[in-house]
Amino acid sequence: MLELRRKATTIVAADVVGFSRLVSHDEEEVFERLRSIRQSIIDPAVETGGGRVIKTMGDGILVEFPSPDVAISAAQAVLNAVTLHEHNIPEDARIRFRVGINHGSVLVDGDDVLGDVVNIAARLESLAPAGGICVSRSVRDMVETETSLEIKSLGMQYVRNIPQPVEVWQVVTETAPDAALVQQRRTDRPSVLILPFDNMSSVEEDGFLADGITDDVINALSRFRSLFVIARGTSFSYKNRNQDIRQIAQDTGVRYVAKGSVRRAGQRLRVSAQLVEADTSQVIWNDRFDRDIEDIFELQDDITRCVVTGLAPEIGAHERNISRRKPTENLSAWELCQRGLAEIDQRTTDSVRNAYGLFHAAAKADGTYALPHALLGRLHAVRIYSGRSTDPADDIKNGMYHAMRAIELDDRLEIGHLALAQLLMIQKRESDARDALARAKALNDNDSFVYSAQTFVNLFQEEPDTVEMEEAGLQAVRLSPNDPLAWSFYWMLVMCVWIRDSELGENVRHYLEPAARLPGAEAFVHIAVAVVALKCGDQVEAQKALDRALTVRPDLTLKIIRHAFHFPKWPELVAGVSPQLEMMLDMGLPET
């Protein structure tokens, strides 16, 4: 039996982008092309670089090289050659690879290598764009003096099954010159520059804390794929420079500038932050956070989360307002998505239909853009969750297509994984649903919809874990209390308590009241208010709530209420409030 031993080496992980879709069209032809690429391109490049193939995994390959520079050179050669090899193939049928490279100490077990270095290489590969290369910090540091290489930071990224975030760098290649800039031009995503936070304290050491908060905000905000965040190097070039925001925007081309300050007084720390629209110098968001200084790192994490979860929703809300003011025919794919999101916020039958059309228009406007497909996948899931679906099987089929297409186009967009998780759970595929949810959370644990989706995953269990469900719902509220869909966060908390207690009454008021009070609340929220009011003998409040429900959804009937939802506990829950629902027939609720 061979003993395990350690050695330092460079690991390259590569796989085929959209492999499942490719083989579904013509399996034999795709495998024949892959065999040709392996024999004529990959194997010669590995041999020239003094590497060895460790293993192949269907659409993927794991290779070992003696050093990072050789590994990058070989990867670039392969990507360029594959592009030429596939030149005459229709674009949507071309084989394209993405590559992840890591360097470090591995365990050697015969011909195999094991350990986090290998796992992280695989995760880096999943973060790379089609035709692109992502590398770890260790690789970047070892090739820093290579003047022929251009490597840019993608910030800290959480990856699946790795507890700590990984610092990711992208090698700019001919096959993927600068994926972030291409994405920015193509989709018109809002761009934002985070200026270094000012140290307003008399203690010079607090400057390190201000810089640390700035760093963390840049890294955390860059995980929102809906935003284009300027890298740290550019941000810190403006440190201690009293320059006009409009000039900064002109220099960098950004739409928004965020700035802030840090001030310490004894054991209290005050952090102020504001978001400015660069063209107009209008402050569209500002807030202040006061904290006691105990654990400095815990404090820094807390402040970062507060700033990020204040900035991101405000940018989204402002973008939706901008899209409303422009003629539909002049909207870009990004703006069409924002207009669609604005429609969804209204939660009427017409607005949901309008959103569906706008998302399809965005997908048609740019066939390589993931966001409209992700939003369509989520919309099909929402139709089922909200009781609006007239054909759940069709919504599942179409939703799965769009969710998978979004992931294929951009594996780092968490919304695609969230839509997939919800649709999988409807199909009672809990293990797969939780895998998709974990991927979304790893990509962006500051997104309130990650936790909202977690409550839905619980809802469709035969016996929901109400503890997990409530914790996730409360986290969604904490992260985005002013979100246009915050009512739905509270509504899922109502469902959690209702399931736990098998009772809809005074026990849910602390969650039901804010759900009903917030704009955009669905008709079923108001029906729940009416039920609770009838149980308490308040006929007047019950009538008001029923009227609000029928205003939100004029087609609502008792039959729809009884049969709209498809999660396991609904028949039992609705049976428990049947007397109150029957009373509403005399109050104006149609029966069918």
C-alpha cells in the first residue's frame, strides 16, 4: 500500500461550458469533436508544458503542471486553439472551455492528487467565463512579474464546500478579453465606485479600519451580478484626493459613487455612508451606523453588511425608476429587466403578465444575457407559489428551461440558482434544491432573496422545518426591510407560524400586520387578515380586508383559495379556516 505524501504543485481544472445542452442536440458528434480536441490540442499542450493529465470527468479534465506560469501558458494556448477548431461551427453549438488554476500543497495518492488546492481549482473553474481563466491569489502572486500577463481582481468569492471566501483573479485572454467590461457594455448594468472611507477619528490607526471597511464593501458589493463594481486599485487611487464626484465619474465612467466616513469616540464607532448619482450629484441614499467596539473583526463584518444591504437595493430601486421614464422601444436588455421588476413589484395579474413580456423581450434583445432567463425562471416559480398558475406542470417545464439557461450563460448569477432551487423543490427534489440554494448562498449571502428562497424550500417539505424557515425569513427581513417584496418575507413568516401552531389567529399578528401594511401585498395576505378578524369577532375589519383582497385580485374566488397552492400542508391549513372562508361568501367573496 502506497503512503500518502505531500508536494507543492499547480492544478488546472477545465470543463466544457453548457455540456448538457450540447450533447442533447447531437451526442455522438459532440463527443467526436471533444476526442479530436483532446488528441490534437489538449494532450500536446500538456506534454509541451511538462504536465500530466490526472483524470478526466466526462466534460471536464484535471491536469497537473510544474508551475503556474507554464499552466497559464498552456491554458491560453488550448483556449486559442479550441476557438480556431470550432470556428466553422454555429456559435450556439461551439465547444468552449473555462479554466481554473490553483497552486499549493496537495496530497499524492498514487496517480491521484487530493485536498483543498484541487477543490478550489475546480471552484475557480466554475467562476470563469466561457473561454476564460480564473486563478487563485497564490497563482497571481507567483506570476505577478510576468509582464505579458494581464490579471484583474474579481474580489473575494464564496465557493461551494469551501468555508472561507477565495480571492479570485481573472487572466485576460483573447478568448475572453475582459468578461466584466463586456458584460457592462452589453447589459448597461449600473456601475459604482466605492471611494475610500474617510477616517474622522483623531487616532491614526483607525485609518486601517476605514480602509478595511472600504475593502470589504467593494468585495461584498461585487458579488451582486446586477452591479459593475470598480476594482479596489482604482478606488484607492482617489484616497486623500478632494476631487469633484462628477469629475470622478467622468474619469471612471461610473453611474454611482458611494462614500463614507468612520469616527471613533471612546468605545463607540460611528460609520456614515451615502450613495450619490454621479451625473446629478443627487444623494439617493444615506445612513448612519453606531456600534460598540468589542470584537473589531465582528464589528467590521457587521458594518460592511449594513452598508452593502443598504446600497444594493437602493441602486436597484433607482434603476427601476429610471427605466419607467424611458420609452419601452429605447430600453436596453438591462433596462427591460428593470421595467419588468417594477411591474412585478405591483403584484397584479396585469403587471405579472407585463413582466413576463418584458423579460422575454430582454432575452430576445440579447441572447447571451443570463438575467432575463433567471428572472423568467423565478417568475414561473412565483406563479406556482402565489397560486396564479393555471398549469403548474407547464410552468415547471418552462421555468426549468430558463433557470438552466441562465446558469449556463452565467454560473455566478445567484438568481438563476435560486429559481432552480424553487422549481426543484416544487418537484419534491429536495436534495437537488438544497444544492442549488447552497450555490446561490455561496455566491452572495447578502442577497435577501437567498433567504426568501430558503423559506420556500421549507414550505414544500412534507414536514417543514419551521425553525430553519423562521430564521431564514427573519434574515431576509433584516437584510432588506425596505425591499418592494418585503411583504412576502413577512408572509412566509406567517406561513411558518401557521404551520408550526396549526392555527391562524392572534399568534401570527406580529408578522401578518407588516405583511398586509407593506405595498404590493398579495390578495392571500389580506384574506388571512380577514380570517383573523372574523375569529376575533371584528366583522368591520374583516370586510375591509376582504375588499382589499378583491381589489388586488378581482378574479379571486373561494375555489381559487382552496386549490391555488400546491405545497403539502395547504389542504390541512385551508381546512382549518374553512368556517371563516364560508362566512366570506356572504361578505362578497365569489364561490367559483
